[in-house]
Amino acid sequence: MTVEHDNFVKDSINVDIKDIDIVADFKLKKEKVLPEIIFKGTRKKSSDLSMHHIAVNNIENTPTLSGGVEEILNTVFVSTASELSSLYRVRGGNYDENLVYINGVEVYKPLTVRSGQQEGMSIINPAMVSSINFSAGGFESRYGDKMSSVLDILYRKPLKFETDLEASLLGGGATFGYADKKQKFSGLLGARYRNTDLILNTFDGDTDFNPEYFDIQTFLQYKLATKWNLSFLGNYASNDYEMVPKKREVEFGTLNQPIKLNVAYNGQEKDKYKTANGTLSLEFKPSNRLAFNWDGYGFHSKEQEYFDISAGYMLREADNDTGDLIPSFNTGGQINHGRNNLDMLVIGTQLKGKYKLNVNSAFEAGFQYQREDIRNIKNEWMLIDSAGYSIPRPIFPPGNLDESDLVLLHHVSANNKLKSNRINGYLQYITKFFWNRTRVLINAGVRATHWDFNGETNISPRAQIAIKPDWEIDMLFRFATGFYYQPPFYKEIMHLDGTLNDKIKSQRSIHFILGNDYEFKMLNKHPFKLTTEIYYKKLDDLIPYFIDNVRVVYTGENNSKGYAYGIDARLNGEFVSGAESWLSVSYGKTKESIDGRGYIPRPTDPRLKVGLFFQDYMKNYPRFKANVNLVYASGLPNGAPLYTDPYVYQTTLSDYKRADVGLTYVVVDQKMNKARLGSYWEKFKELTLGFEIFNVFDVRNTISNEWIRDVNSTSYYAVPNKLTGRFFNVKLNVKL
């Protein structure tokens, strides 16, 4: 006979089963439990020392064009690709090097998106989010296998029936929540519609746009029993993008050599992106010490790119004396053709477990299996013509073709089918203890991955340590290191001609991160926190790539190595009581050497970046609130035109400067002022009117260059592709 109970030592005795009546008295001894060691501060409750928590209410007050949570990250440690895109770069990495989780499951995005206006909306619905955590590197073993960062999102559980409505000039959304009286069942349902035609009309040139984006998401939870919980997360998104360019006029060049480009277009582009995600999760907690979580998930994406656009252009220079445009024979034309279809299905299952040895120590482990089925038909080419003949191009990699050959600028023709299996697992140990009067936290673990397409297996040890001295000033010191392999996905294994490389290997980044958190009070004893991180990343087996707007085009070969280093600093706190704000400053460099030819900046070399997120309200009129997003970033290297030698073409984009302002008037807020019983306003939990100014100073930032050839076949002209201009938006939010 055995008796056991949580927090008590198990006891047992032997009994004779022949006895009819058995009486046994037990007096359980209380188990010796170590006192919990608390790392006091504003850091969220998590074993991951690299994570930075972002309050959800900050997202609600932020003016955003992409409609997601990623845009506010632009004021922290990352750089967004475009204000219309949810893609972002972290410490010199590209957009594909970032992990995004929703409720513990990695989410995928369409692979063929070329520009922010095609992407539509972020997969993350801000109205459904309960917590946002972000790591810029050095994350723990339970997170997956990418080289740069982790964005970890959790959706919330409603406690009663609720309604959240939003409408603006760019679209709208509705989110409904429900929970029964016994709190056994709860559900969230959110739908969003967006049409960015108004903001796209601020682009340079005369173009007809018809972009429509729609998605619907649901998060359902059901308590099966005391120790069992079942949940389902589902998402369907439809993005339709049509573009009919007509003409474009661009002035560029230098003060000494101003150039004007006139382009006339014929043709159109039609793109469709249909994606669906589903995750079924089962949580089992047999005791306070032991917990299991099983997930079964699937992702399906059907993507279609159809375009036929011809263009005729004329380049004219200005007279140095008069400034008048000089008649020129620098004319040309080009034809872009594409018929690309991609069908991607990813299904998988994962099991995670956690066992607490005591309140200060625990083991975590997990195993995942994933099946991928990708089918891709590509037929894409570009012809450049000047003075009636096709212009040859420099070839990259060098030596593949004779440069005297007359060829298309590029031609990709492929009918690829890829079925493969991935398995991975992790084991990690977390412990907290006192070293004299100094508090110490250690997180050490290891990951293992295997992909049967190339037969590669990787082992990734990772470790974090935090030390909090017993000082009068509140300081925490952190160090993280580890191996971060990035097994290739479909884009990385494709050569420039569309063929697949089954010898491809995982890219690798070894992280070394030293951090410090300093918490203090100032400005009438308001809490503040200064976070500083110095990092170095050793990069091996890199796959060189080109950046085309927001598209990453890989060469399909592991023929590069590199490094990244820098420093990030962020000061956040309540400059105004009750409203969190922050200022971040970052500096870094990222370089690579392709085929041992010497180090050059990677296309996402970050350099200097300053971000400010500031919230304020009028003391005498607290119903008026304002928030400001300010970003300055030095220009990225724009490298080479697609499919050319990056060592021949090295240019830098202009600096990125942007300011967005949001003004809000709170009509009703039951937390601020309770509405009078029986009044009309009593039914509203919150009602706000917003006025947003995007790109306040109308700075025409450059996202990329379009490379134009003239009659001199050895010359390229870098014509800037500008981002959105100033735009005014009004917004209505209603919560019931």
C-alpha cells in the first residue's frame, strides 16, 4: 500500500492480501523544499534570459500600416524591411533568419513575396495577443533552428463575452470573445480586411493598384478535466494583389551629374497568396511538478505570380551650365515575364515535457517530426534591349558562361517537387541558486536536428547564465553562447537557374552575447530600465544572397563565411506616469567573404540605428493621448543587381528616416471614468477616435535600386525605388 501527496515524502508498507480488513495509519513527512530564488525586476517570468517583454497595450496605441505587432519592433533592436511588410532584420541577418511562434508552434509565411505591398497583413492579429516576447540572439535550446532571433507570441483567453471592433481608411477588423460561466470553454474569433490602395498611391509614378487582404483566425480552448486542456488555433488568409503600371518619372544621380529617367509601361501583374494554418494542442499536468504538451499542426500555402510587363525608358542628363535636359540616345527597354506557381504543405507533430525538481530547478525536453511537400513551377525571365539588340550581362558566379554570349538578363525555368522529413529534439536544464549572497541562474541545453533531403545531422549546444549581485543598485549581468544552425528550407537550396542542390548544408552562427540590465528610478521616482548587449557572431557555411525589395534570392551554395558584431542599448520606462516609452540605439557590422575573395558588407549590414517610441497624454485632459514612432537607420548596402557579381557592384542606399504620429481621443473608458447607470455610454467598455499621420515629414525612403542599362552595355544606373509618402488616417475603436 502506497500513499503520496504533492510536497510530501512518499511512504509505503507491505500488507497481506489475505486479510479482509486492513487498517493502516500514515503520517507523511513534509518534503524539504528549497525557497524559491526570485530575480526581482520587470523581466517576465521566464527561464530565457535573452527575452525582452513588450506590453500588449503599447501595440494598441501604435500607428501601423502592416497591421501587426512587428512594426513596433522597429523601435527596439530590429529594422523592418518596409512599413508595408511584417518582415524584419536582426543584427545583420536577413528576413529568413527569424523564428516566429504563436502558442508554441512555429508559423510560416508565403515564400514568393517580392514587395511589402504584396504581403498584405502580418499573420499575428494584435487584438488576440496576450503576451509578446522577443529575443535578438542567444536564445535557449527549446526554440528552433534559425540564426538570428525569436518572436514568441501567445494568444489570450477571454473571461466573458466581449467584442472589439476597428475601422479605418485602410480597412477594419472584428474580434469576438466568449467564455462560459464555469470557465471550461472559451473562444476567440477575429477577422480582418485591408485595402492599401490609398497608401500605395503615395508611391512615385502612375500605377493602378487593387490590393485586397483578408484573414480570419480562431483560438478555442476547452478544459476536458482537472489535468487536461484541449485547444485549437486556426488561420486562413487570402491576399490578392493587382498592379497595372502606366508611367514613371524619377530624378536621381548627383549634384554634378543629375539624371532624369522617364519610363512608359505596358502590361500588368496579378498575384494571389492563399495560406491556412491549424494547430491542435493537448496539455496534461499530472502533478504540480510534471507537465506535457502535445501539438499537431499543419500549414498550406498556394502562391501564384503572373506578370507580363514591358517598359520603354529614356535616360537624360542635365547641362552643367543651364540645367536643361540634354537630348539623349540612352534609350532602352525591358520585358519582365513570369508564370510562377508554388504549392507548399507542411505537417508535423511535437511533444514537450517539463519536470520540476524543486521550485528552483527543472528539466525540459521535446521531440518534433515534420513532413514537407513542396511543388514549384517557375518560368521567369527578363530581357533588356537597347538600340535594338539584347545586352549581355556580367555573370555570377564568374566562369559559368562566356561573357560575350548574348543571353537574357536572367532566366529561371523549373518544375521542382520536394518531399522531405525533418526531426529535431532538445533537452535543457534550468537552475537557480545562491552563491554567497549573489543570485545565479543557469540555463544549459542541447538541440539535435536531422533532414533526410541532404542527410545532415547537427548538434547545437547552448547556454545562458545570469548573475545578480547583492548590491544597492539593481543590476543583472547576463552571458549567452551557443551554436545556431539553420537547416535550409526550399528557397536556400535553389540555384539561380532553378535547380535544387541536394549537397547543401546548414548555415551556422555561433553567438557570444554579454548583457546588462540596470533598473533605477528617476523623474519623480518613475521606474526605468537600461538594457545593454554586446554581441559577436561567427558565421560559417553561409549561402550568399541578393536582396530584391523584400525578396531574398539565394545562390544555392555554401561558399561564404562571415562575422557580425555590434552593441545594442535600450532605455525604457515611464517618462510620463502610466505610459511606457523607450529609446534604443544600435550599432553593428556584418561582413562576408565569398569564395575567399575578401570581406565585403552583407546586403543586410546594419550599421547605425536609433529608434524612439514615446507616449504622452495631457495632464489636464487625460482623454487626449499621443504616441510617436521615430526611426533613423543608416543606409543598407544594395550590393549588386540580381545575378551579377557583388564584388563588382557595391552601392549604399540612402539613410532611412521616418516619423509616425498617432493622436487618440478617449470618448469612453470604463476604467478611467465609470459611465452613469442607465446612460447610453454604459454599454461601451471603451470607445476611442484616432488620427494617424504616417511619414510626418514626407521623407521618400529608398528600399532598393532598380538597375537600368543604357546604350553603353558596360554601364548600370541605380534608380531608387521609393517607399510610401505622407498619409493621413482616421481610426475608430470600439470595445463592448
